[in-house]
Amino acid sequence: MSDLYLFVADMTGVGGLETLIIKVVDELIRRKRRVVTFGPEGEISQLLHASVARIPNFDAGAVCREIRSLYGDPPLEITIVSMHPWGLVRAALLNRALRRCGYGVRGFHLVSHSRAFFFDTRAPAMRRILRRAFFRSPRASSYFMNVAARDAHQAFWKTDVSDYPVLTLPLASPSEMWTPFDGPGLRVVSVGRLVPFKGYNRAAPQVVRSLRDAGIDISWDIWGDGPDRDLIEADIQRIGIEQWLCLRGALPYEEFDRTVAGHDLFVGMGTALLEAGRMGMPAITAVEATTDETYGFLHQTPLDSVGDRVPGAPTRDLQDVIRAFARLSGNEIEAIGKACRESALERSSSVAQVADAMESAQSWRLDESDNGWLRIASAILALQGFRRALTGRPS
């Protein structure tokens, strides 16, 4: 067990990854562990426990000085926690810097997306860096979020990773439970980043238009922000559904349960899908990187998926599923909500289990053979930081 837990994370977003970090940090603080965050801060950083020390810039050279000023000289054993591929690369650079300062280092990494290490870059050199970082992290404490994620990486890398452990996404207890609404209309809600692989957001304008033209009184609130916002807003205006489809912006994590519970149906994927399901709410699982495919409701989704593409698994049209839901009786809707809750609990872990895994993280040692790729990685990250400074956007 380490003396200190160092989370490598960009906290400028308001997504599932950032809220997961908030929950796990709270659990570690409850266990009287010391926690430091390393990386840019955003609005969600305000939810971090007051005792959490923060190093707001990705500067590996400054970390030893900061930790020494906070906690004194070595010996001190540090567990570096990462949940994003480039976070793992930064963690490897931190590892080298901390060991040179005399600190012991353990490593914990969670692969938090089914295509995490290859979906956001087509550059072969960058993919090689990410692959190298993964296979140089501690095998016993490098986790995949589900079997689908492990299988997808194994197929892409053409390397056996079947002995790597799985740690499903954790859920906290909901602050309130969903209850059916007796009023008129079908109120749909989605929460998540507006990015291309969450294509159901792009589909929403046409779905609303078609269903309303078919006589279904549907409205849809979409919470989140991202690069697809302008595209979706343009479609809303073009189709003429401003009255029934609203882009609400980022949703503060602490308001998730209350906001989502005020609707009849959730559409989405990932952590938000599980959190809606755990409230007993009917939740449709959208399939990643498609605009109109779904597995149906959460309890009809392959067990190793929360929207991840599972080869061979049948899918249905999103509009058809919503249309069928609109015709169900109150008892049928309640039964679906109950089934979604049971499914959410079945396919998730607890925050305590994730904290347990972090406390069991393995020693992480790099050697001289790692110097080459670490130098390249450092140069890539420096370039990304320069681009971010110029554009004001994540690189």
C-alpha cells in the first residue's frame, strides 16, 4: 500500500472519466490516504476533496519539488493512477522522474474505453508510443473496463492480453430513484460529450422530427458539450425542432441524478448509461461510432458492453426502439426500468473495489531500454501542449 496516490488527469472536461476520478478520490480520502492530482483543472475540480493537493500543470520536472515540499524527502512510495492512454504516457515519464528522485513507484491504469489506445489517432508512430506505454505498465494492475475492451485491443494489437485483469466501471448509490411520470408526452434525456463516436446525439434531431411527424409527442434534452455541438445545433435549426430538442450544455455531476430522473427515457452509453440504469430508469444503449444503432435497452445489451461494439451482437434502429417504448403501458415501462437497474448493477463494480485495486497496485520499474520511446513521447507531449496553448483547446 502506498503513502501517496498521484492521479494523472486532465480535469477540464465534465465526462464519465472525470466523475469517476472524483468518486475514487473521495473513497481514498475516506480511507485516510493522501492524494495529489497532476494536470489541468476545470470546473469539476471544485468537487475534489479539500485535502487533495493539486499540481495544475503537466510538468514532470516540477513534481519532485512539489511532492518534497508537501510531504518531505524520500523514502515515500507513490502509486501513479491513470485512466487515459496519454495519461499513461505521462505517468511513465513521471515514473522515471520520481525514481530518479529516490521515490518508490507503483502503477495503476484503467483502460476506460473499448478502443482507448487506437481510436483517437491514426498516426502509426503515436500508436506505437501508446502501445509501448501499455505493455511497459505493471501487468497485474493494468485493467480493462470489460471483456469487450480487452478483446478489441487484443485484435488490434494482434497480441494476447487475455491474462490482463478486468475491472468494470464503478457506480455509487443514487441520490434518488427514478419514478414514472403520469403527464403527457415522452421526455428523453442524454448526458455525455458531443463527440463523433457518440453518434446518437447527431441522430437526435431527425429522430425527434420523424417521431413527432408520426404523432408521438416527444421532447429530448441533451446535456454535454464538445465538437459536435455546432453540427447538432445547425440540424435543429434546419429541421425546425427548437421547441422539442434542446442542447443544455454541461451538466454538473452532483445534479445528474435529479436532472435525469425528471425524464421518461435515457439514451446513451458508458458511465452515464449505467448511472441512469442504477436509478431504475429505462435506458437505451446506443452503439459507439454509429448514428442510429442500439442494442435496445440496457438489460438487452451484451454483458461486456456499455455501448462498445461487440462483433456479431444484433442491433436495432434507435428510432424504432423509441417508437415502441412510446406505446408501452405504465406497468411495462416500470418493468423495463427494473430490468435496467438489475443490469446496471450486474455489469458494474463499486467505488470501493476500484480503490482496493489501486491499493494493490504493483511496483512499476522502467529501465534503460525505455529511454528512446520516452524521449519521443516527451517531444510529442510538448508539441501537444504547444498546440493547446495556441488554440485554447485540448490537443
